[in-house]
Amino acid sequence: MEKEEIIKVDTTVKAWLSEARDNVLRKMDNRLEVDTKSGRKDLVTNIDKANERFLVSKIRQFDSEAKILGEEGSGDEVRNTDGRVWIIDPIDGTMNFVKQRNHFAIMISLYEDGEGILGYILDVINNELVSGGPSVGVTINGHRMEEVPDTPLKDGLIGLSGPMVLNDNYHMQEIAHTSMGMRIYGSAGIEMISVFKGEQVGYISYLKPWDFGAGRIIAETLGMKITSIDGKPLGVLLSNAVLLATKNAHQDILTIVKK
């Protein structure tokens, strides 16, 4: 895509996100319809589904030839990354949304032939939008973000998946002890915003494409490392244990993981 077209897409998506945020805030104090998916801790609400349908509708009108991968199934069955692929997480951190009415995000990403074009992570309650891509850079609410200081693991906080720490997957407990402290926000989007702002040196969790699609584009644009937990490249459509970190912290963590 040419830069002029990317700028047009960027402006359009930001308008969608503003409207989607308003829709969520208007409905969230109403009685939620909550269902489970894979288990009692994997929730979906009527607002997740409505928000995804809204975003899918907007994309269909704007980019009718593109494929859409949505967490709640309103999009297409996407089998490859040929052409333009939009990835949507309508409410990231649904448990937080249901139990806290806070600490949740809306995420959208656009890929073309497997290459990241634009990523968006919106902290709904704080109205904080981190967005961008390689052609336009990264901004937070319109203000340019610079590359994050390359802090090592021992000098920073680390966001980790609670279950992975409890089960000590990939030596997560040693990673937590090596850092200055562990944090758990319960939303990939909120965790990633914290990393991009330099509040944490990294984040590790088991993620699906809608959880990391936007974050991958933003991370790589900011000069950070985002890979599978063993350091291998991250497939756009694959679920995996994902490691996002500064370059120094990424190497520190891989050293522990590979013991």
C-alpha cells in the first residue's frame, strides 16, 4: 500500500474506534449477557459480539475485497495471509470487562501479504490509543512515541501470564524473580501498551492472532522484539506462547527459557 492510502486508512480506523468506544461505554452499565466459550474463565458478552459486528460492517464497506479474522467469528474463515487481512479483537480482556468494568481494550490490525501495515490498541476506559505502523510511525493519542529504552530484564518490571507462572511454564518463575517485579493486567492490549510506554520491559503470555496482531506491528515499528517464546518468528495466523520485550530483556528471557 502507498503511504497516502495508508494515511487514509489510519484516519478511517481511528474514527471507527472512537465510535466503537462510545458504543461500549453507552452499553456497559446495562445488564450484560455473559456466555462461556472454552471454559468458565473464557467469557464472551453481548457487547463483544455487537462490537465485532460493528467493526466487521465498517471494514466490509471500506475494504470489500479484504478478509477479516474476528475473535467472535463474525468475519471470515481466514486460512492464509494473501492480500489484505484485518484482525479484530472487539473486547480484549473480557473477564476484566465483566468483573471490573476496567482494564480492557479494543484491537484492530491490518496486514497485507503477511506484512504488518497498521496496528491499533485502544484502552477503552482511559481513552488511550496506541497506533501506527512502519510507514507512519507510532503515536499515542496523536503524539509521536519514540523507541523504548533497551532496558534489561533485571532492571525492569515484566508482565506475565498468571497460569504460566503458577505452572512454571518455560521457567516463568525464574523470569519473574530475575526481573524487578511481576505484573498481571489480564489483557494483552493493556499489557502491551504498558510495554510500549516503557513501564515494563516485556510481556509473556499464550496469545491468539487477535491478541497480538496489532501489538506485533507496533512493537516492530518501535524497534522491540516480538517472537514465539523460543525466539522463532511469529506466524500471523498461529496461536503461540508470545514474548514481547526490549531487545536486551528478550535475550535475557531466552537465556532462561532455553535452560
